Amino acid sequence: MEETRTKPPLRAAPIIRLSRFVLKYKFRIMAGLFLSLMVSITNLFSLTIFIPIFNALGETEKVELFPLGASELHKYEKYQQGEELPVFDSINARWTGFKVYSNEWVEDKTPREAIFSLCLLVLPIYFLKIIGLSLSLYFIGTAGTYAIRDIRNKLYSKLNRMGLDYFEQGRTGIIMSRVINDVQLVGRSLSIEFQEAVVNLFYIITHLIILALISWEMLLAILLVVPILIAPVNKFALKIRRAAMGQQERLAEMGGHVQEIISGIRVIRAFSMEKFEQMRFNIINHRLFRNTFKGHYYHQVGPAITEFVATLVVVIFLGWGAYEISHGELSRGMFFGFFFILIFIMRPMKQVSIMVNLLGASSAAAERIFEILDEKPRLTEAENPIRFGGVRDTIQFDNVSFRYPGSDYDALKSVNVSVEAGQTVSIVGSSGAGKSTFIDLLPRFYDPTGGRILVDGKDLKEFRLNDLRERIGIVTQSVFLFNATLRDNITLGRVDIPEEEVVRAARAAHAHKFISALHDGYDTLVGERGVMLSGGQRQRIAIARAILHNPPVLIFDEATSALDNESEKMVQEAINTLLKGRTVFIVAHRLSTVTRSDRILVMDQGRIVETGDHRTLLEKGGIYRRLYEMQFTVS
């Protein structure tokens, strides 16, 4: 029965899920929050200190830093006598107490001395603010960057566990865009911008409290008017989110297209497809241009609207403040203190508006990241897997069928065959017969959609996946070499292998001679995908890998089909060296490579239609004989 990919269950909002990565570093976050609060309080002190300075300016006799009204003093006396007051009046009474203490502190000072003393307080306050801001940036910033590191690691680990079907169905450029572009966009929100948002929020909260203490009536009026005026900004935030999602999708589309162009440049040149590919690129590029322009336009217009609203509020406030001063309801210092604090928090409000916009874009990017993290791999390991040490008895295909995801027909149909340990089995057939699918099931690149594969009587799914793949060596027609040294490509990153073992494997694969002729020998960089080597040389490096890792089971998937006669002869000699004492499967297009096999399986339309050795199959006069005659023109 065909296995279908189930839809991932509903998850928490992307931003909430991202926060879980950050909260792993609770100490850094808590320290950063405390320091951000300290920054906000010290900034508040640095601003409110101008209230008594403005009140003292112009005075010639007794200095009164905070003028006190009769009603205010009456409530303060009630508070001191222990009478129960409403919550807001109780808070105001404490604020009045601070004013009384400040007035008593400068009672015996001249106006000049009072102003000079107040100015001296500004420097240490700003010094504390700078220290707090720097440490806050360090703690919250590092927590965010650590979280991004963890997300990248988790993404990479998840991609490592995904089956081949996931990569075959998704374009490489799109997957790369998720890991690089989307994570980078999310990273901005979790590091520096996160720290700035925290500080700005504390600025707004603490400074609004002081504004309420100075004149709650004016603050209430401002808070009632601003939400009405700021409504258009919320609409722009939604537009920015949509534009950002479109922009990231177009970037992924362009990345996939460029990667495809680079990979297929030989075909493009050979068939003069430059104009066609240019047209495709122009279409994608124009889509990206439109999404990028929309994102940038909305990103700039949103804050501009916020700034216009702020200016409108300030103008209204100035008119109201002038009226209050003229009627003696508000002192000159209190008015300017309210004004300076109000002007100051306009910038944090604007920054929070920008942060909300960025949060929308980050949420869209996070959704795409979690699409990968929530993807369920088709291949799963047993709860208590057993070790795989090789084949002692048989490998058995028991009524095995397989259908590729999205396909309407089975690539393998009810395959039944048993292979004894130590046998060399060749698999032949026309293109599309199911040869490569057959051998892809052995290392569990895919699982059968019907039937099962048994090794010594145990289901292949019961073995540890890493053990299974470590003990099955594969040499394919298209050898992938990393952009590293020849030594690294033979050892595949294992640093515990002695040099003499590497040389021995290369000699057995007939690769040592051409490696030694290179200027840097085994330290020669082979270039991307091994472009510095010929096809035959790459094949011999792949065989050297297999010899070095000494697997008990070997698979050769048309390993010599793309080679010239001389290269094929050398590679075939290396293969013959490797066959001894192993269970070997050879997928072959050239039948000259299978004549010595213990057994030949002939496949047609997903079924095994003939089986036997070379001579027996020729005598049968079936499909194998027809394929043989087509290649060697034997009647």
C-alpha cells in the first residue's frame, strides 16, 4: 500500500515557537531584561531632572524645585497620617513626598547652586545608562544569536534525517533559501532587534507612568486620540507581512533557478538556450522586484504615518499645555518635563512600530522554517533497533513492491528473490525496468510500499539505519566528490585512518599512480564535484572509498557505463579486486561486466522475469539473450 505524507498537526504561532529557542538561555534573558529596565529608569531620571532645573531657572530668591498646590499637600498630609486613600491618590502622595524632599534639599541653596547640583547628577546617571545598555545588548544579543545557531543546527539535523524523496521533490535552491535567507531574517528579530524592542518597551512603560503622575488628564487624552490616528499603521503592518512572505518566496524561487542554471550550464550552451533561460530569469526577477518594492514602500510609509501622528499629538499638547500654565494648573518645569518625556517616547513608539513590521516578516520566514522542522520523514527507525554486522545467510525480497511518491504505477511489482551471502548478483534490463529502484531499497533510501526485505530472516527495518549504511558500500555512475583533498574524499572525513591504509586502498583501486603524479598528491583539491579529475579517475576514487571502509555488502550502480574502454578496463580490474569475500549487487548496462556473476537477475517493467547465470540465460533465448545480441551482434 502506498505510504502518504500526513499533514503536520496544528502548531503554536511561529513567534511563540521561536521564543522557546530563546528561553533556553533564561539567565541571559533575565539579566538582559533587568539591565534594560535599569536603562529605562536611568533615562527617566535623566529626563525628569530637567523639571526642577526649569523651575529653578529665572528664580532670584528662594528656590522651589517642585511647586506644590494646596490640594496636593492636603492629600500628602492624609497619607502621612495613615489615612486610606484611593490607589491613584496613594501613588500621587508618594510622588508628592519626593517633591517635598527635593524642595527641602535645596532650601538653603541659591538658584545657581541648586541648578549646578542638579546638573552634576546627570553625568553619573548617563554613565549607568551606558553600562546597562552595553550589558543588556550583550546578554540579550548573545541569547538571540545562540538561538539562531540552535535553529540552524536543528534544521541541518532534520535535513540529514529526511529521505531522498524529500530532496527529489523539492528544489535545491528553495531548501537552501529556507536554511540561509529565512534563518537570517529570523535572526535579526531574535538578536539586536529583540534587545532594542525590550529596551523600547521599558522606555514606553516607565515613561508613561511618570507622564500619568505629572498630568493624567493630558496623558489620557493623548492615549485616547493616538489609537484612532494610528489605525492606518496596523493596516500597513499586515501589508508588510504579505509583501515579506512574497519576497522570501521569490528569493527562494530565484535561488532555485540560478542553482539549476549553474548545474545545467553545459546543456544550456549545447542547445543555445541562453535566450530562453534569460526570459525565465527576467520573469522571476520582475516578480522579486515587485515584492521587494512593496515591502520597502510599506516599511517606510508605516513609520512615516506614525511620525505624522506623533507630530499632530505634540501640536495639540503644546496648545493645551500653554492653556494649563496660563491658568496656574501646571508649573513651567512640569510642562517642559512632560513635553520632553512625550517627545522622547515617540522614537521608541516608532521603533516598536518598525519592530512590529519586522516581526510580521520574521513570522512569515519562521513559518517556512517550521514547515521543514515539522515535516515527518518517511523513513523511521525501530524503537529498539538491532546492530547490523553483515549478511551471514541470505538477503530475501519477499513479495516486494514499490511506488514512488506522486506516481501512478509501481516501479517494482511483487519481487521475490533470495541472494546468498558472498554471491555476486548482477541486475540487468532495459531503461525503466526497475534496476536502480531495486538496489535503492537495500540501504533503505526508500522503504517498500508492499512486502518486506529480510536479512538473515530479520526485517531490514529492524536494523540500525547508520549500521546498515556503514556496512553497505555504493559505487554509482555519477560519483560525487566533495570540494576537498583527494585524501578527504577517500576517507570521507575520518581522521583516525592511517596514511598507509589510504595508500593501500588507492593502490587496490588503481588510483595511486595518477594521484602520485599530481603536484600535491593526496593533498590535491579536486574542485567542486571533482571537476579536476576525469570520469575514470573519479570512479577509482569512489572504489578506493569502498575498499577503505571494507563493507560486507557492495552495490555497483552502472559504475562503468559512462567510461571509455581504457578507463572501463582499469575500473573493472579495481572492481574485481573488491568483489572477493563480499555480497555484491551489480546494476549493469554493459553486459560485458556481468558474465562472471554467480547469478543474473533480468528485470522488465518492475518484475524479475529471468534468473540464472550467463550461459543458462543465453540458452533460454529470452530477454537476456536479446539484450546480449543487441550489444554484441551475436546471432
